[in-house]
Amino acid sequence: MPPERALYESLAQGRTLVRYDKVGCGLSGATERAPSMELELETLDAVVRAVGATRFDLFGASLGAAVAAAWAARHPTRVARLVLYGGWLRGADIATAQVREHVLGLIGEHWGLGSDVLADIFTPDADAATRAAFVRYQRAAATPELARAMLAVAYDVDITDLVGTVRVPTLVLHRDHDRAVPLEQGRALGAGIPGAQLELLTGRDHLPYIGDGQAVAQAIRRFLGLSPLRSVPGASVTTRQYEVAQLVAQGLTNKDIAGRLGISERSAESHVERIRDRLGFRSRSQIAAWVVAGGR
């Protein structure tokens, strides 16, 4: 999705960024093994070997935060710096047993409704088009059985006894009103890692690229010692073009943009083409990344 791609492209400025899908999810191949924390760690091992990285910065979001922290604890000399976003220590503390059972049941028995519920939890402040895109994204990425099993792993994970052994510089990011993972979980994660730096961000969305994705990208870049994100030097767009660019960053199609602004679809397409020409971009994702980076 454009907002997701925009975040990754913002993090990739001046660096090499490697992102991978979970086993059996998205574009990764299937496996007969059931999802588990150990499988998550083995997958990260395999990615590191495939990339040939010896020492690198590691970023984990949501359940990925627990995976990244556990991997860093096992391989302290391999991880230069660790960034954890929206994480927790014990999955059982995320929600009550009744809520966990209800959500798991919905996903397993009615993935259509379950994916809608997850979208409400993960992206409460997303516009309708972006939320609908995320619902489609979930269904395309995983079967209902796999989705349920992966969420069950998130609820079962417990790294309470492990985080105290992490010995790498660590940044813990958490939105102050995260609807999926309460703030106290982020605080507990930060307090459990020796010397960890906790930075609170504003917002309710659990997904880092929904809401103020720029704040997430900027915080990570600061911690990694990278230059701040900047707009294209000398580039500018009209007020209407910037309005269109913002809608592109939200994942809207030309048809959606036309409906939102009360213009023809062809006019929306022309605005997007002029934005690309003026900024020297080749794709909608570059426009989205520019907006996330604070371009104007």
C-alpha cells in the first residue's frame, strides 16, 4: 500500500533496507510448520544469511518487536542498534482473555469480518479508502487459518525474562493511544531493556505507516544517526496538487481522488502526472514518500 511503501522508502534514504514477509504470508513460501516464536527467529536467521549481513541495525514492529528483541539477545554482536515499535512483553497482557478469544474466533470462522475488526483495531484513524485497502491486503496476504495462528502467537509470546539480556543500543517507539497495544506495554518493554530509550509518539494507529508515518521515520532516522528527511530541493507544487499528493499518500486511486475532490477522473490523473513531472518522480509511491517526508 502507498503509505506502507512511503515509510519504507523514507527509511531507505541513504541506507539499504531489507524487508521480508513471514513464512507462508504475503510473498513468502508456505510451510507445514505451525507459526511460532521459534519459527519467527529461524526465519530472521535465514534472511540474515541470505543477505550476507554481518552487523546491522534491526527494526521490528508489533510482534516483530518481540522477534527483533529476542534475536538481538541471542546475537548481541550482530546487531548494531535495535528499534522496536508498538511492542509488548507478554501477549496475554494486550487484551483480556475474553477479547482475545473473540478476535481469534472471528478470524478463524469469518475472515471477512475478522479482517474488518483488525482494521478497526490497527488503523482507527485511517480514511475509508486506506482502511478498505488494508482489509483487502490482509485477506490477500494470508488464509484465515494462518491469520488466526499468527495472531495466536502474538497473544502467547512472552519475552519478559529475555529482554534484560539485550545488550545493544535500543530505541522503543510507542504511540500514546495505540488501540491495539496499550501504552503501558510499550513502557514495560522500554523499562525491561537495559539503557533503552523510550520515545512516545502521538496517535491511535498501531501500524507505523498509518497516521503520522513521518514522525516514525524521523524518530528512527535520528536514532540511527541518519540525516533528517527532506523534500526534493527546489521542487514545489500548487495547493491543489499538494492536496492531490496527500490523497495519493493515503492510498486513494485516481477515481477515489476525483470523488473526494469533486473533479473528473481524468483531471485527477492529470494532477498526478503534473506532480510526478514537477518533482521528477516516476511512481505514486515516490509521491507518497515525499508527502510522508514533509514535502511541500
